[in-house]
Amino acid sequence: MPLPQASLKTIVARALREDLGRGDITSEACVDPERPGEASLRARERLVFCGSQLLIEVYRQIDPSLEISPRCRDGRMLQPGDTAAMVLGSALSILAGERVALNFIQRMSGIATLTRAYVDELPQKSATRIVDTRKTTPGLRLLERYAVRCGGGRNHREDLSAAVLIKDNHIVACGGIRQAVQRARAAAPHTSRISCEVDTLQQLDEALDAGADVVMLDNFDDLRLRDAVKRAAGRALIEVSGGVTLERVAAIARLGVDVISVGALTHSARAVDLGLDLVV
Amino acid sequence: MPLPQASLKTIVARALREDLGRGDITSEACVDPERPGEASLRARERLVFCGSQLLIEVYRQIDPSLEISPRCRDGRMLQPGDTAAMVLGSALSILAGERVALNFIQRMSGIATLTRAYVDELPQKSATRIVDTRKTTPGLRLLERYAVRCGGGRNHREDLSAAVLIKDNHIVACGGIRQAVQRARAAAPHTSRISCEVDTLQQLDEALDAGADVVMLDNFDDLRLRDAVKRAAGRALIEVSGGVTLERVAAIARLGVDVISVGALTHSARAVDLGLDLVV
Amino acid sequence: MPLPQASLKTIVARALREDLGRGDITSEACVDPERPGEASLRARERLVFCGSQLLIEVYRQIDPSLEISPRCRDGRMLQPGDTAAMVLGSALSILAGERVALNFIQRMSGIATLTRAYVDELPQKSATRIVDTRKTTPGLRLLERYAVRCGGGRNHREDLSAAVLIKDNHIVACGGIRQAVQRARAAAPHTSRISCEVDTLQQLDEALDAGADVVMLDNFDDLRLRDAVKRAAGRALIEVSGGVTLERVAAIARLGVDVISVGALTHSARAVDLGLDLVV
Amino acid sequence: MPLPQASLKTIVARALREDLGRGDITSEACVDPERPGEASLRARERLVFCGSQLLIEVYRQIDPSLEISPRCRDGRMLQPGDTAAMVLGSALSILAGERVALNFIQRMSGIATLTRAYVDELPQKSATRIVDTRKTTPGLRLLERYAVRCGGGRNHREDLSAAVLIKDNHIVACGGIRQAVQRARAAAPHTSRISCEVDTLQQLDEALDAGADVVMLDNFDDLRLRDAVKRAAGRALIEVSGGVTLERVAAIARLGVDVISVGALTHSARAVDLGLDLVV
Amino acid sequence: MPLPQASLKTIVARALREDLGRGDITSEACVDPERPGEASLRARERLVFCGSQLLIEVYRQIDPSLEISPRCRDGRMLQPGDTAAMVLGSALSILAGERVALNFIQRMSGIATLTRAYVDELPQKSATRIVDTRKTTPGLRLLERYAVRCGGGRNHREDLSAAVLIKDNHIVACGGIRQAVQRARAAAPHTSRISCEVDTLQQLDEALDAGADVVMLDNFDDLRLRDAVKRAAGRALIEVSGGVTLERVAAIARLGVDVISVGALTHSARAVDLGLDLVV
Amino acid sequence: MPLPQASLKTIVARALREDLGRGDITSEACVDPERPGEASLRARERLVFCGSQLLIEVYRQIDPSLEISPRCRDGRMLQPGDTAAMVLGSALSILAGERVALNFIQRMSGIATLTRAYVDELPQKSATRIVDTRKTTPGLRLLERYAVRCGGGRNHREDLSAAVLIKDNHIVACGGIRQAVQRARAAAPHTSRISCEVDTLQQLDEALDAGADVVMLDNFDDLRLRDAVKRAAGRALIEVSGGVTLERVAAIARLGVDVISVGALTHSARAVDLGLDLVV
């Protein structure tokens, strides 16, 4: 479940180079390098915490002599004032890494918190999944999909080469759903299911007849969704997609769909508020 | 004014590796490599467009034979349905790059659009600046600050080594505002102004006396802001910071402050909706 | 179907740095920089050609003024003496890139040739696939899986995050096949099929009962394979794995299995012989 | 004698990114992160082991808390069933790195094993060297030349800038062997010997007269080799090259040549079989 | 005050790859890998030492089991024969990293030593600063500006985006000093001072009138400098630039200028002599 | 003879990222993006020009629409005022790349100029070579060795793996010159000569007896040099090393030594003066 170290190191090194330049000239001017410090990372609003590995890696790259003590696991709900971690060591080092660490954690916790809000809308014991999309921040997909999992969501396909998803443009370019599903079935790795986006009930029938494993209902209202689930009758997994708001989640899940995919989890989560306060 | 090419190439290459893996297996299965295509990038809501260089670079890296024709400049306001650019060439190549291009452009346009909303709240002929902060997405600061400028905002310091900004933690660690300002003045490049965050009017006086060039008023309400502007009396630039909402912008600007810095411009802008539609 | 440019450039740049160091001191000493040259890339044995993009990219990075004219597509069978491509321009540049270009092409063509040999063993109209594995050369998976496709094979899952494949170690660690399949089903992206390796017929029954989408029969002899296909009875795709030699392919395919996966395609293909001859 | 760390890290990080993507979704689903494990790396055939540093670096990058205990040095001959190393720690971490570690080690051990086979063909006390060529896998030359040394072979020049080797194409482009050797002598670092490939006995005489330090006899049969050694009479080192099979090694060495270079050591070694078995 | 680790690692890894290639073949041939060694880094002339972090990082990347014991801080003046650090561990590892470590340290100490020479020319209690420029070695600016600080100098702006400096070419392109200063003031971050280069006293007046924060007097002789300081009368900081030799420093400083910037500190410092001697 | 493109691109991209940050804020503020410009790169002192490829690559990465017209080849002697190249296109782009281009060219031309000074000291028709060392700027060895060649010098071994050079420390660690030479001969690629540093005439005899191909006389005065040349009597190449000043070159060369190696060529060349003047 931890994030792969090799990728993590690269991402953090890039962020530090971007923010530090030749160094933190303010802290170097104002803070004695020998001065010890202790800082606590605290939630300033209700949130699902995510990013402890980032805190550790940021500070390991800045100053390996710092001690980082996580106080909670990723995925835990925090109340305002709760402490997520403590950082102990050179005050100068703590200050130099503060912003980069927070930039990662506020963003990841924001995604985890929004995902949790969606998941909490699911009826009890619902088998419906809340999943992310490929609408992630360029360069940070690894972190953002992890944050979705920490919020209780699941991941969609990793990238364009991991699985097949036939969209409207493919159908147009291919000359129809049947052809598209068949060509994809023939060409794709046998480890991949074949998903097919449909915009109408007629397309749904075509996709089911063509043997799609997953049908993605794009922008269906609740009425048509109900119809669609009935027609599918278990022949394929049903994924609902397209601007699903928090308010609609419960109703959609009750129809018995398998998956609700939500681009907003990653492309429009706001950063949540956490602070790193020097307590000594 | 264009983004530096060397950095742009690196950022785009990273994003393409992340999303393409070994290639777009769906499009390869469904779309004939010889099939020509034409796609239009269109706004699906009212927005400030930003990111034409990203569109060009993404597609240059995927397939240099594609023709990209921008139809508007970055920073232009688009209405729903307006076309921002056309892409002409292999349909397979167009589809393979669609998501990465949109991920960049929706995010950058989202930031530009939110910035514009803040700037539009300024009273006419106001000299107050709306500026960003270092609360940017790790690895994408270059793009995000550019988007802020396209929305009519200005940039704060580039990174920790570009200029001095003394914050509460520095004051604590240094033993007072006077010492902090003096040490920073002595150590910083002579090209940098000395900014100092203050939380109270008393701290404001100290900072002014110590000769700070910029005082950053953190989380002041309107009443105290008025007081602060009066006390400063032109001795330093005044920057207002800390959860400034759209609603407060006009009132704050009317007090005559020089700068309003808004972290939300980059850390909490939602992606705006643009689509790339295969028209042929 | 072409290889992603961004990754290709990185791979080729790395190879050139590795072989060129500060430059080709022999050619610089012996060849006048103005001397024109023409070279033909020729097969020296019967082989399936693969790697024209590599030839182009190697020489584009060395000297963009060279003209590269491919004479055949990747995947084409060549006889000894057949020309795969011509290179026209500075003789010095042609010589400097010769070895790196050949190192790529001989390896990729070797994989394509071996794959074709496996595919040619399949009975006519057989629906059985020959697929590769994750036993690829570190850093070159992209190229090697492409070569497999050029030889008429198909690709297995891209990497560890693209799809689920439960192996013996997972079964041990998880406490049984049923639990493993259920946990994988719950955790994996809904776009992934669940594959399960089995070593015995009893394990096969367990995997089928647990609802595995694909059963991978590891090191089964032909007799047990026949039994296994009967038991599966279409409830899951059947993949055969484990030291399948060319000689066994036809017999295995006739049993009606869906997939034969062969690690040797990438980990033990020998380089085939092609040469780049300066004809002028 | 160990491989340079800085390069090793880069190579391993690249391989892990390639295989792990966002993580090992199968192991994450099936294996409890707290579950301890112990695995033994075992030979499954007779082989020369090579790659212990890779095992260590792969697992250090995945999970620094794992304990890796090598049981034999690189270059040691192992029998089927012999243990090369033990890995102790989180079962999840062990599984996640298994394939990448094996991909490196099977390839490197394959090269070491093939090299040893060549070296073992040399007559006792022979002064003849078995050496590799520049026909290495792009990006992995460092590892492959190391594997050759572990098998008892020696390395040829590192890259195009390390030493001079005049080939047929250079001779053509330069207008003759004499000119080529002279120009190379004048231009090359004084630390480099001048090697010259010859295809005929007449060319051999020219090269010797021109003062080549090393003559590389390309595709000479045994008869002509004997002649060549006699003519050279110690005036230059003699290197034999071009499709030398295991069967010819002893006879060629007995002629008293100094060097036999064999491209197949690196471009056509098959992977040897080692496995990583979870013993607990 | 320490250099940022992430950048340091990258710079050192690059240098080691450049110098080591596949490894130090001389030391590997001549030195038993088990042989212990002890080496002392010693000054061979009078110099200001700089670069202890580089020594540590070079050897950490080569062999983490080495013990590095700095004997003096960066910025300390050493006499010939003084020891700057001790290195203890494998003799083979010590030799392999010797040249790279020295290349960094000799260069950085050279810059620090030259800077100190300039600083020592300042009259006692002078408030004038000696600062560097952007004329640094491509890729090593971070290290070189650090070395300037270790020599008692200060840094100019970090890079083109950190602060505004209007030069003659900008004035020409902009149509005059007044316009240039105004446009820069409007566009630059409010954290940046506006510096303006002037070549004549008339330009000086224009720049002062336009409100430049810093005026950079380029190639003024002492007479005109005196005049300029008088005219400025404290309205702007005064920076003197352009071929300032050691001999002129004292006289210029006595005029009361704020800053003397010297490109030679980084572009023309000679390497000073330090050696790493194997004492055991 | 041109520098390898792949490495060149990487070096230039790194330098541009270092100097540009998010962009040239001064030029962006002051210069209209549409404004055309023409600049000439001119020598401001007598120098050997070197670096035209860097000029081209810097500006290609900044703005591919610029036209760069070299007016002289690398290695050409220029007089003050001579034009080395013209740059035509957007004034803004020209200004943004000016410093980075000059930083490369001034340094490379500085090395070429100093090398030429050494070469010009050689007696007419002298066969003695002036060569560089491994004392190059970390990360820029490629460029600096090229500059040495442009100044008429030759290169020493490329790096630690290209050839053997036994130094005093190796002799100590190995237990004597004879053993060191023998072990190196046995272990090194047969393409490498064996060089051995000697500090005394006795060591010289030992090295010659042991069969060293090159003896490097370290810090010998002219008298001992004369003796050494006589003793060597053509049995080995003679390299003279250690603080050779311009004044001593002619005398040393007249003794008939083969090589004079000079670390100062790269570690202590001062930057020569060239400027890029906007002529329109």
C-alpha cells in the first residue's frame, strides 16, 4: 500500500528544486543553524488526512537528521486541531521544507476528503464503487490515485495502455460499436476487460450485444439509468459517468450500478487546510 | 511572454509518459492509422482560456505532422461553444493526446478564470494587485503562475531564494521583528525587497520602524486593515493575505492596499470545462 | 501503432550517451566531415524486421541533416541481402550512429523473428494467442513488447499496476485461492480481469469456483492440459505458461487454449544479423 | 570492483518505474502489509551467478527495511538448488520487487554463464583473452560488461571515445589502411592503442607496416589465422573476431592469438533460470 | 546555510557518471578491495576552504561505508599543509572518488579565495558589499554562489526571474529609461527592487527620477563615480560594475557605494591547490 | 568533429532552466514581443573563438524561429571587434538567452585561447602534444575537451574507465611499480596503453623495465627531464606533467618529450570577453 519509493523520490526532488532554488534565504538569514525546533502538523478543518510519506520524504531530502513522527495513518479523519505528525530537529530545516510538504499534503488530503464525501453518500452495504478518472494533475497521477484510495474510493484504469475504454470518438472513427468492441477484443491484452461508453439506450443494447464487459453510461438522467440497469440485466458491469454530483450519488447507487466515476475527485478538489506550527 | 521551451518540453514529456505507457491501446485497436481527423477544442462554459503552448507541445511530441491552429490567445474570455483551437491530422494521434492536453488546459484555464474573477472585483482604475502565492502544485509552478498572469493577476516571489518574506515562525526563531528585518536586510541580495508578515497592529509598527519594504497583513479584518493602512502612511507597501474571498476584494482594494495575495488562485481553482471534439 | 515519441527520445538519447562519450574518435580521425556517404541496412539472414523508428531517431539525434528512407515496414519478413532502409548524408555521422542503431534493431528484430516462429506453429485459423510476459529487459519493455506485436504476438499486462495476476506466492500469503480471488476482485480496478495461476487440477477447480476470469496453467503436461480445458468448459479464459517450446505450440493450441505465454520471446531471443554497409 | 552506485541507482529506479507503475495491485490486494516473509533466491540450473548488487539495490529502493543476505559472490558457479541470497522482511515488499530483481539477475547471470563457457574452452594456462564487444543492450552496457568480467572474460574498449578501432568502413572512407592508422595515431589520445580490423592477409601486412598496435582479424578461418599469426610475429597484438563459436575457441587460442572477441556474450546470451521462492 | 541536498545529489551523480564511466579500471587493477586506507585533504597553498558537503556527497555516492571527518568549516582560511578533512575506509573507494571531489573543491575554494581577496580590500567597517553576477558556470551556479558567500561576498539576484535588472539593451528596446523603469515596476513582483544600469551621468539622473531602487554604474571611472554618488544622494542604492580590479576596490568603497559586483569572482577564478594524500 | 547532439541538448536545457526560472521578467516587462532585433556576437579582446554549437542550441531551445548565422568556425583567432555570429529575430528572445550563451562561449573560448597560447610556444614542427587532464569542470568535460581541441591541443584519456594511468597512490597501495604495471596490464582492456607516473629517475627505470607504454614524469625540473628522456631511449612515450608554465613549454618540447599535460587549460582558464550587442 505504500507509494513506490523510486517514483516518490523523483517527485519530491523536483518539487524541492522548484521551491528552494539555491536555498531559503529568509530562514538562513533569520534562524541560527544550531537552533532546535519542534513543529506539529495540524488539521485546521475537518478532513481526511493523506500524505505522511510525502512529509517524510520531503524532510529526508532536506535534512536526514530530522525526526518525523506520524501520529495518524493516511485515510484517517481528523478534526480541527488534531495533530497528524510531529517534526523534530533543526528549526532552519523545518522551515525550509514547510511549504513543499504542505503543498503535497493539502492537495492529497483535499482529494481524500472529497472522495470520502462521495463514499459517505453511498447507502449502507452498497456494492457500488466510487472511482477516479484519468483527469489527474500531470505528473502527480500516482499521488492522486493513492489519495482517492485513502478516501475510500477505487481507481479506474492506470493509463491508456492498461485497459481498453471505447469512447464516442472511437465509435465514430471505427464505424460503430460492434466493430469497435470486436477490434478492441482482438487487440487488447487478454487481461483487460473491454469497456464501452454509450450515450443512448440503443447504443447500450449494441454494446451489450457486442459483448462489452463494462458499459459506461455517460450523462444519463436517473430515469434512463433505471432503464439501462434493467436492460443490462447483469450481462455487463455498469459504470455511471458525467458530472455526478454528491447529491445524486445515493439515488444512483440504489439503482444497483457497479461503478460511479467522478473526474472532480482529482481535477477539482480544493486544498484542505493544514498547518505546520513551530511549537518550540 | 511565452513559457520557456526547455521546461515546457520536460513537463509535457513527463505527462505523456505517465498517461500513454506503451501507447493508447484503445485507439490503436479501433482507429485506422491512415484515417485523417479534425478536432476542435471548444469551451463548454464561460472561461478565460489558457494553455495554447501546451496544446502545441503535447501534439508535437506525439506526432509532429499534426497541424495545430490556435484560434485565440491565452487570456481571452471564451463563451460556451467558442473554439480555442483546431487540430488537423491523424485521428489516431489526435485521440492519443486528447486527455493530456485537456488535463493541462482545463487546469490552467481554471486558474486563469478564477484569477480574472478576483481581478474583476477590483474597483475601476484600482492600483491594487491580485497576486498568487507559493501554494502551487508541485512540479507545475511555472504553468500556474503563467495562468495567473493570463487571468490578469501578478506573481509573488518565484521561490524561496528569489526574495525575503519573514513569517511568524521566523520572528519567533529570530527573537523579534526588528532583529529579523535587520538580519534579512544584511543577508539578502540587494535586489530583494524585505517583506514582513504581521499579525497585529503592534507588530505592524515594529516592522515599519525596522524598515520593512513590504508589510503583509495576515488575517486582518476590514476595520484593522483600515487602521493599518493609516499607520503605514506610505512607508511600506501593504500586502493583504489570508483567506481573502471574492466578496471582500472590492472593500479591501478601496482601502488603498497595494497587494492582495490569494493562495486559492492556484491551490483550489476547479478545472473548467473544455472538450476536444472530433468533427470529422 | 508507432512507439510514443517522448519515451523513444529518452531511450535513444541514453543509448547514444552510453556509446558516444565525447564522440567517435576513430571516425573523427579517419573521415573527412564533408565526405558524403550512403549506407544500406541489410538483412544477413532470414528475419522479421523491426525497429525502423529507432533507426530514424538515432540518426535524428546524431545529425538531423541525414536522410533516412525505410524500405520496409516493421513486421515484414526479409531474406538475406534484402534492404530494410537507406541512410544518406555525412559519412562521419552515419558511422558514428551505426552501432547504436544496430544494437536496437538486431535485438528488436530478434524478438520479432522468434515471436513469428511461435506464431507460425499455430494451426491455421487457430484462435490461440502467443503472448509475452514481464520478463523483459529492464528499461526496454516498451520496445520489446512492440517487437512482439510486430512478430504477430500479443502483449500480456503492461506492468504490475495494469491488471491482476495471482501467483503461487500470493496464494500462500493469502491463505488460499478463494480468498485471493475475492480480495483481488474487491481491490482491483473494475477494468481488470482477474487471472489466477494454478499448479494442479484441484487448484484449477478452486479458481474456477472462485470466479477467476483467466486461469493460468503453469507447467502442465499435455495430458493434464486436456483435462483442464475440459473442466474449465468455457468458464474462464485458459492461459498456458511455463517453458513452452516451439515444438509443443501446435499441440497445445489444438486443445483450444486461449493464450500461450512465452517468457523466452523477450528474455532469450538472440540478436539477428543485420548490417549497415557504406555503399559509397 | 563493485558497480558505480550513482549509475546503479538510476538504472534500478528506471526499471522499477517501468514495472511497478502505481504499485503491485495484486500483492496489495492479497498480502497483508504486516505479514513477514522470507524468500530464497535459488539457481534452477547450473549457472555462474551475477547481480547481487542489483538484488540489494532493487530492494533498497522498494523497502529499505528488508534484510538482504547474499550467500555467494558474483562469479561463483552454482548448482541447481543452490541458494544465492536470502531476503527477509515484509512479504508484500518481497513480492513487489521479485520480477525486476530476477530480470536483472537472470540476464546478468546468463551473460556470466555464457562467458564462462567460452573461457573454459581455453587451453590450460592460455594467455588468450575472451572479450566482449560494443554489441550490448542499450542502457545496460555497464551491467553487461561487469557480467562478462564475472564470467572470467575481459572488456573491450568502453565506448567510441575510449580508444581507436579502425573498421572496414573507415578504411574505405579514408582511402587505405596506412592513412587511417596514421590519422588515428595523430588524433587519438596518447593513452589509446590503435586497433585495425583486417579482412585479408594483404591488409594485415599493411596494418602491421603502418604500425597498428592491435590487428583484428575478421572472419578468418583457422588456416589463414595460422598464417596471420606467423606474419605478425609479435609486432602487434592479435584479436580474432567474427562469429567465433564455442567449438573453435580452443583451436584459435592454441594459435597464440591474444584476444578473441565475441559479440554473442552480450547480444545473444539467454537468460538463465533462477527463482525467488517465498519459504515462509 | 547548507546546500540543498536534492540539487547536490544530482550535481554529484552527474559528475561521477562523467568521470567514472564503468569504473576506475586502474584502481580496480592495482588495489585490493579489502585494503583499508586513510587520506587527508590538505591545502597546498594559502586559500579559503569551501566544499566540505561536496566531499561528503561524492564519497557517500561512491561508498557509504567511508568515514568523512571534516576538520574545518567552509569559509575558513587555511595555510599550506593544513588539513581540511580526513577520509577513512576502503583505499579503492578513496582513490575512485579523488579527482571528482578535488575538481569540486579546488574550484569552489578558488572562488571563495578570490572573493575573500576582494572583501579584504574593503576599508574597515565598510558597508559596501562585494557581490557576484550571473556569469557563473552553466549547471553549477548553486555551488558558485555558495562559494562567494563563503568568501565573505554576497549574492546578486538568483536568476532572470528573481528580480528586475534593466540593461542598456532593454533601454534601447524600450525607448528610454523612464519607460523601462515604469514598465518594469508595473510588471515585476512587488517583492523585487528595480535596478537600472546607467552608462552616463545623464542616464543616472533619468533613472533616479524614474524611481529606480538601484542604479548600476557601468564602467565609471573614479571621478564620475564620485559625482554619481553625490547626485544619487541616497535616493537609490548604488552598484558599481564593470571590470573592477582588486586595486580599485578600496577607493570605490570609500566613495560610499553600496555594492560592487564582480563577474570575475565566478567566471575567472583559478582553481586553488589542494591534494588528497593517502597517508596509510 | 561536432559535439554529440544528445549530450549538448541536455547540457543547454539544464543551463537555461538554471538561469531562466519562470522567464526573463525584465525583458518581458520592457520589450514588446513583436519587436524584431538583430544582435552581433563580437570579440572584445584577442581570442580563439569556440562554442558556435552552443550559441545555436541555446537559441533553438529558447525560440526556434531565430536565425543564427555563424561568421567563423570554432578554433579561429578573432581580433577585438571581429564578429563571430549574428542572431536575427525577436529581440525579446535574443535578450532572454544572452547570458547563458555568453557563459558557455566565454568559458570555452577562454580554454581554447589558453590552449593556443601553450601550443604557440612549441618549437616549429615539434611533435610534442599539449594535452588536457581530468581536471575539468564537473558536468562540462565534453565541452572543455572540445575547446582544448579547438585551441590546437589534444585530449588525454576520457575518464577513469577509458585507459589506465597508475599514480603514486596506486603504487603505494600495490606495493611497487612492477606489480602495478603487471596487474594493470592483466586487467585493462587490450585497447588501452599502460601509463605510469614516476617521481624519480629510479622509478622511471622501474616503470620502463616493467613495460609501461607511457611514463609520466611528475614535477621534474629541466635537468632531470633531460636525463629521463635519455634513459627512456624510445622504450616508452614520455609525458611531462605538473605545473608546466607557458615559459617552460619550449624548453621541455625541445627535449623531445611526446606529451605535455596541463591541468590549467581547463581548471584555471579565465573567461575571455565577448559581447552580444543588439545592433537594431
